[in-house]
Amino acid sequence: MDVGDWLRGLGLGEYDRAFREHKINFDILDRLTAEDLKEIGVVAVGDRRRILAAIEAPDRAREGGHSAPQAPAPMVHAAAERRQLTVMVADLVGSTALTARLDPEEMRTTIGDCRQACAKAIEAEGGFVAKYMGDAVLAYFGYPRAHENDAERAVRAGLALAENVALVRAHDGTQLQVRVGIATGVVVVGDLLGSGEAQERGVVGDTPNLAARLQAIAAPGKVAVAEATRRLVGELFEFQDLGVPELKGIASPQRVYSAIRVRSEGSCSRATNSRSRWSRFS
């Protein structure tokens, strides 16, 4: 196994080229620092932490006197868990046009800056960045740690995320924007995938698909929210009713709302009664 295979096992295969260009092999991997990773282009804080945590894993193998990470662990079949989850999908607007204009290194930096802005907002509200998918981000609120107000946290994070990204500029001065989709529903959290910091459970259900479809119809810089999420957050936010648009691949009609702003900084307990109807699935 080479470093590229190891990175892909962590879900970070995009950095394979950077590691090769800077001649980083297993013989020096355990000597890398956060500053080293930043210098070679690992801009996102979360990605640097995942790499360093995997390097420092206590069960790594020893090769030639140096520590070398083990091959990615195979899928582990564990007991599936049924729970309520709020899923967020955020995607960079106009990335195809940006890619055509910018040098690949400039585009990589731009995507890294966008990811960092997204992760900051998500983590500040207790969310979990589950995966980076090119210029898109998948996040969970309610897994691995659940809160009584996960739907509220997700909407707050979505609004903050859109604002954070709007402050980022591409190398050519273009202001960045994202589209955000948020949906809440019952899912089955199943097989354990990956290893170390990259370890995650596969999520099965309509909710991730719905969040992705909502992201696709959101206006640039806006947050599209499913009706179930809207009910759970009560009157905490101002919304614009977007009606019942056609959502490809979603069987049942869905009323969709655009989150505008926080209406009140008061107690989130106003949303608790709405959430209680889901508690039997937690």
C-alpha cells in the first residue's frame, strides 16, 4: 500500500498528488506537522486533523523503525441504529465556471477556503462534517451526538455558513456563494466504514436525498429547508414559503421554505414540543 491508497482510505484522496509532488512517503509520514500539511496545500483544518490523527493512531504498524499507518479497515457490520437526523448539504455555486477560469492550484485553494468556512459554521453549532464531496459538504446534526434542538442548530449553521462563504473571495476576486439544503427525518445508521478519524457509519433513508434535492433548488446564498425541519424549529426563524416544488426522485410532495434570518435569540425550548413527536426514534 502506498501513501495515495492510505489517503483514499481516509476519504482524502484529493491530496495524493500534493503528497507525491512533495515526496512524502511512509518513511517521513510520522514526522509531519500541521504546518507541513498547510504548506503542501491541506488548507482545511478538519482535513489536517484527520491526517495527523490517523498518523498518530496507537495501533499503527512499524516499518523500518518508522511508524506507518495500517491499511484502511474493512467494513464492519454492526447493529443498525434507527434515529432522527437532520442532514445538511452545501454546494459551491458556479464551481464549473470558476474551474475554467482559475489555475488548478488556485481552484484547490478556493475550495479549501470554502470548506474551512463551512466547517467553522457547522462545528460551531455542534454538527458533524461527514464528508467533503468535491466542492460540496455533507453534514449531520444528531449524529454521532444528538441534541434536543438539532434541527435548530442545523438552520443556524446553514445561515452562518452562507454568510461565512460570502466573505471568501476566489483568486480572481469572485465572491463565493453556496446553496444549502436541510432536511430532517428518520434514518438507519448502519455499517461502520473506514478507520480512525475517517470512520463513519453509512446513513440510509430519504433524508440525505431530500437535503441534496433542496440544495439544488436553493437560490445562491440561501438555505432551503424541508417542511419537517420547519415544524421542529417553530417560530425561531423567519421563512419564505417556496411552495411545493417538484423534487426529482422524491416521491411525496414536499413544502419547502427558505430560511431568512433568526427571529429571536430566546430559548430554543419553543421547538422542544415539536421535536418530542420524533423522540421515540432517538
